[in-house]
Amino acid sequence: MVDILALSLPHALMLIAVWRLLQRDDLDSEVSPVEPEDSPRA
């Protein structure tokens, strides 16, 4: 029983983390948060 819990708990937490990352709206944006849009390029 302990082995099943020790294996399933980390996998469940990783599944929740991936699910929450996939639900973020900023995954669809092409603008880099580091570079502002109005900055001139060299």
C-alpha cells in the first residue's frame, strides 16, 4: 500500500502541474516578456 502511494502521489502532482501549465493563456502569445514591443532592434 505504501509503495502504491509513494508512486502515485508524485505522478498525480506532476499531472496537476502539467494541467495547470496547459491552461495558461500566455502560452499562446508570441511576445517575449523580456523584450518590449516598442524597442528598436539592432
